[in-house]
Amino acid sequence: MNLTRLFFLIAALSLAGCKLDVTNPNGPTDEQVLNTRDGMITLSIGMRQFYSTSGLESLILTTGTTAREVKGITTFTNILELEAGGTGLPTFNGNVLSLWLRLLRVMGMAEDLQANAPTVLAGEPALRSGVLAHANLFKAMALGGLATAFEQLPLQTNRTGQATFSDRKAAVAEAIRLLDEALALVTATPPSTVFTSQVAGPDFDLINTIQAYRARYNLVAGNYTAALTAANAVNLTARSQFVYNTQSPNPVYQQVQISANYAPRDNFGLPATLVEATDARRTFYLTTPDKTVNGEPLKTLRGFFDAIDRPIPVYLPDEVRLIRAEALVRSNGDLTAAVADINAVRTQTTGDPFGVYAGLPAYSGPVTAEALLQEIYRQRGAELFLTGQRLEDSRRFGRPAPPANLTERNRNFYPYPDQERLTNPNTPADPVV
């Protein structure tokens, strides 16, 4: 992707910005970044920071608009196009382009680390294992995000603009392979204190995050035994989060609270039949003042998005419980165990590392696969509100779909951006909707 590789070395070089000014005589060169120990550390930090601000913003708000979690309420044409969705979403939509470029940019940074760290950090195997596992993780996250939004995507970036495309099933499989490799790396050679102190920091839990994302993507791929194994390996009391400050602000806060480009839909954007009035997550994520836009009731956003420096979880522990429940149900496993995990989410009032509690009574519906899958979707819709997963969930659970029905999602997949098609002859045909 010639467009996406343009500034890949980048965000690493300044934690307050994402652009490399190549004319700055005092700035590090590409060679200095990619061929020095300090460059590997700085690029690792910059990759995560770029994902946590730019990549995550697009994944949460662009797909969240499509999956009806938030409503675009600005006069900006690109957001209004996204809000309308359907067959009329143009191939030049700016939000779709940003999602595409930003996640490919994360992939490119990860690939630069994968290509150079083995040699540059050869004398520090414990730092090398951490840097490579961290790079694998973020490339997997970028692939998974792109597979949420697009039917096909490159598995590897390409400096010439001639990247080939693979279907999303292959992309999820590659994400799983990268995560398995990352786990093997840190198991064989635990990351050094230099990695944990200088790259990961106190807020980012590399090993538990790898396991949580292994569980997530194996579930998406239908690898239910592997999803259960990974989920069972996650420490549910651990906390892994992206941190922000005034120089690197919480991106959803910026777009929703400051710029007022979006507002959260009432009831998490779920049908009223899937929301319980006493669910405490409603007041965790949503508050007043209410507003009505084009006849639709909207709320004020809180939760992880109500302050410029509010951290955002990399994953939520209750996602892991719900992955276990879904994997059991879909694999014809122990439905009683699935209900136990559902109830651990429903009835929880203490002990969650992020303070997300439903406070609901235990599940009392039928213990059948169909009923339990609907309950799991209900719980995921509330617990995982604005985590960038609703669009994938909506398809996987067979929810009402376009073009016939736009109520729960207004697109199945996005068209490929014009800028990609103009520079890459391998770009596939656009999906109808």
C-alpha cells in the first residue's frame, strides 16, 4: 500500500503526534529508527499509541455508527454518509478511508519491527521476545479490525502499491497465527524488565492481552476449542488498558464530547426487547442530558469516554466469560457451564477490574442453544458497548441485515476506498452493501 506506508515510521517518533517531518534535520532518520535499540523501543511505543488514538477511534466510531451504537449528528458529509449507510455509501467516504489507512499503518509499523528487531536486538533476547510479541499482537489487532469492516484485505503491506488481497477468513487465521507465535515467544523467553518498564509500562498487560485476543479471534473463526483454551488462560483480575493525557487524548471523548460529531443511542443501540431496565451498565455507559435528533432518542456518553485522560480497556474480563459461554453453546458443549458464565456477567456487583457491573438477576430463560445465544448477544451488546465489536457480532449472530433491514446495521461490509483502488489494481470489487 504505497499510500499507507508513506508515514509508517512515524508515530513512534513523537508521542504527541503521528507525522514524521522528513525535512527536520534534528529528527531521526528511518535508518536510525529501524537499526538501533532505542529506535525499536520508540517504534514499539509509537505503534501502540497510534493504534490507541487513531486506529481505535476509527474502529469504535466508524463501525459503531454502522452498527447503530452511536448516531452521526454533525453536518460533516462523511459522517452523514456513514449514518445513512446502505447502498448509497460512497467509495470516497472519508471515515471508511481513515479506518482503512490507519489500521494498515499499524500493520506497517508492526512489520517494520518484525523485520528489524531480530537483528537489532539479537544481543538482548528477552527484550527481543517482548518487542516481537508486541508487534505480532498489534498486527493481529489491525488485521482483526480490518476483517470486521472489509470482506477482503491485504495480509501484508506493500511499498509499491501492489498488495494482494485475501478474504477475511484468511485474515482472521493470520491474526491467530501471529498471536500463537507471540505467545510462543514470551513463553520461551519471558520479556525483560526493560520491555515491561519502557515499552509495556504499568498499564499494558502483554500476556493476558495476547490470550484475550486469541480467544476473541478463535471465536470469530469458529475454532471453539482453541477459544475456550485461550479464554481459560486469561487472568480475569488483570487489567490492560490504553492510557491518555492532554497531549494524547482519549479519541472517543474528543469526537463525542468535544467535537459533538456523534452521540450514543439509547439502550446501547440495541432493540428494546434486548435491554433490561435495571441493567446497571446503562448508567455506567449512558447518562443525561438526553437529546432527540431526527426523532431518535440519544443519550450523553460516559463510561470510558467522559474525560480527556480516561483510559480505555484493551479488552474487558467479561468479554472472556462471554467468549467461553458462546464457544460452549456453538460447539454443543456444556450448556450448564455456559449459563454459569452468563450469570457471572449478569449478577456481578463487585470485583471487576474496570467497574463494569450489570447487577441483574440470574438468567431464567430456556437452556437451549437458541435462547442462550440470544442472551449472549444481549450481554455482549451491553458489556462490550463501543469496543468496536458490534458489527462483527451483528453478522455472527444473524441479526437483521441490509439491504432489507437497516435497523441494527446499515452495512454488512464497507466498499474499498477510492484511493486504494486508484493505486492498487488488485483491489477487489465492492460489496453491494
